[in-house]
Amino acid sequence: MSNNRQEIRPWSADEEAQLLALLDEGMTAAELAERLGRSRQAVYGRLQRFRKQRGRVSRTSRRAFAQWIG
């Protein structure tokens, strides 16, 4: 059985910031994926992570995580 998935690549802080900025502009997940060079599922997954982190604070920096507005 072959797996055609692209190699998994961690999200950088800059990519996350760009993702949220483009989302605020009203781009769809498919458009975000194309712009960021990611799969649509990777975009959905990252946005889901932001939803789960909403209102949570980093244990190391004591700053709030990036918020997903929606």
C-alpha cells in the first residue's frame, strides 16, 4: 500500500500568523492551502488547534496563544 502524502512539515510562527491574517480576509481553506503550500486538511487541522487553544495561556511564556476568530 502506497502513501501519497507529502512529507509532514512543522508550521512556523510566521506561517501561523499568515494563516490567521488570510483567514481574516475571508479566504477559503482551499485558497489558504494553495497560498501557503499546504493541504486543505493541514489548514483545517491548524485552525482546529487554534480553536482548542482559545483562551489558554502558554506555560512557558505566560502569553495567550493565537486566537481563531469565528
